Amino acid sequence: MHRYLVVANQTLDSDDLMELARERIAAGPAEFWLVVPATPVKDLVSSAMAIPMPVMGGVPTISGPPAEARRLAQVKLDAAVKKLTAAGATAGGEVCDPDPMRAVEAATAGREFDEIIVSTLPKRLSLWLRQDLPDRLVHKFHLPVTHVAARDV
């Protein structure tokens, strides 16, 4: 059985990531462990989000407590586990530290994986790509890393 560590948050439900997962499932028995960093709500990108307009006293901000970030990440995680299970894989996961490197460290501490799959927003929107996350993961964990950028955000 091949074991895949998937690191994603906002793109966890993307068609692009699911297509890659289906390819891995078609290649043989697959187990996916989903690591979902609890990205702060203020850092989430949404194509449906209106651009804040100046108002008396400043610009409204989109924020929320860490509990809200964890709740949103858990909702995405639960939905993705159901999708992967329905596609024929064994799947589980956890909501983790907002920092994706620390989240992967925690996940790899007690498990072994054959590959890390990183799903990001498109390059123009992705903080993880600006931080060079895929290459940093290769250098730190010495595992194959596959990057998939969501197109449907």
C-alpha cells in the first residue's frame, strides 16, 4: 500500500487535487493522511470575498479567533476524507499547526509516507509558493514531493 501525506487547506476540495488522488488510487492500494494547517481566517483567500471598502474609522478586516480557523479547516478535512473514501482510498487526517512545515513535522513524527502532496492556491495567490514550501519539504524530509496548484479557486 502506498502512503501519501497531503498538505492542503483552502484547496483541499479542489478538482485538481482530487484528480491527482484518483491517479494515485488507480495505481494501487492507497492510504492518504491529510494535514490541514489551521490557516488564520484573515489569511484565507476567497474569490467570493468582497474587497473591503473604506468606512468611517478605517477598513473592516476579516478576522476570527483561532477556534474559527480550526473549525473551518475541520469542515474541509471531513469533506475530503469522505471524498477519498468514496473514491476507494483509506483516508484520515488532522487539523494542525497553521505553519505547514510544522504541520508536516508533526505528521511525519509517528508515520511513514512514500510521497508528500502539496496542494496550493494558484501561484499569484499562494503564500506557500512564495515561501517555497514544496522545495523546503523535499530538503527537510527527503521524500518525493508533488505540487498541485488549484485552478478552480
